[in-house]
Amino acid sequence: MRDDLALTELASASDVGRVRSDNQDLDLLAPPLIAVADGMGGHRGGATAARMAIDSLRGVGTTTDPAALLGALRQANTAIVAAAVADPDLEGMGTTTTAGFVDSGVLYLVHVGDSRAYLVRDGRMVQVTDDHSIVAEMVRRGALSEADAEHHPARHVITRALGVDIDVEVDALRVDLEPDDVVLLCTDGLSGPVDDDEILAAIEGAGTLNEAASTLIALANSAGGPDNVTVVLARVDAVTREAAAAG
């Protein structure tokens, strides 16, 4: 029997934080698919946009076709734009979305906004996605240092989100995986107030991914909890192809 790589442990956690009155984040654990969405545009609008994005992704089911992920986000974008036009109470709504699935040892990702995907491997953590924000783009151009970016007044202004325009540019990525890799998806309620070293230490120091998820939420709230915070953690390990096919 040949071995394959598949998701062998999953965990998620979400919290309103210490400043917001409601939680407009959503997550999805539907192996082999995982996702986070961070809604924006008012109490009703943000929650609606995030739900529409997650519902569209849920429709992908167990399909392991990268094109299906892209199609789901584009379909969600069209639906969010149409809903905002039809209902004045939803005007201006949108959502970041980061989603992916594992197939044959490869993580396929789609990404819009400033939620993030990280890869944890051998005691190191690497950010896989690029933030679609004014400040992140200034850093990539060399116009702003990463240290200055942490305190820039426009650091939360994003340049891409589902629902903002009828046409949306979606990043599509693939990452080759190794046994015992951990994938972290999170909203900026974690990556904003908590630095990468603390995030890595929490994941590496936890006995299970459920414990790690709880610790990450606690760290975000200890840092002031300025926003809703949502995390999804997935461990990848070797399984027989028969076991992977069985689900």
C-alpha cells in the first residue's frame, strides 16, 4: 500500500474579541477543505458577506479541483455584489476569504484580503499568502519597512475583498507538503496583535491542535482583542492511499 499525505488533525476556534460587539468571522472545517472569512460592512453586512463566501465554498464538497475553489470565490463575489445592490442595508459589505484543500500532498489555496495562511514546519513558520492591503503593498515595493508597517495608520485598509467590485482578483497558490506540517488559517484578529514568534510558540508548545487554537485566541485577547479572531489549524501526515480515499 502506498502512502499519501492528508489532513489527520483539525481544530478551529473563533471569538468576538474585547472591542467588537458581534463576531463577523466564520470558519469552515469540511475535510479536505478548510477556510476562514472576515466580514466587513456593518453588523448585518459583514456577517452576511462572510456567510455567503463560506456557503459558496461549502458547495465545493469533496472535489479536489483547484479550479472549483477559484470558481467558488468568484461565484461568492458575484452573489455578494448583487445582494448589496438589492438591499440598501447591505451596501458596502464584503469579506476577506482564505481557503484551501489538501490533495496528493499538495495544499491548494485561494485568497483575497488580509486573512492569512501560514505553514509550520520543523520549528519554523512561514506566511504563505500575501496581504492585500495598502501597507503590505508598500512593504513589498520597499516604500515602508516591516517595523514601520506595524504602526502605520492605514495598516487595516485592504485593497481586495469579495463583494467590493464585480471583478475580483483571486490569488491561487500551491504548496508542497511534508509529513507533520501544520497549516494555519487566521483572520487579522490574530495576525494583527500577536507576532509570528508567539503564534509559532503556541502551536509548537501545545499537545493538540485544539489546545493550540484555544491558546491563540487567548493570546489575541491578552493583546487587547481589538478585532474578531478566528483560527483554523490542520495537521498533515502520511496515511495509506486507501485510508485517504475513505475520508
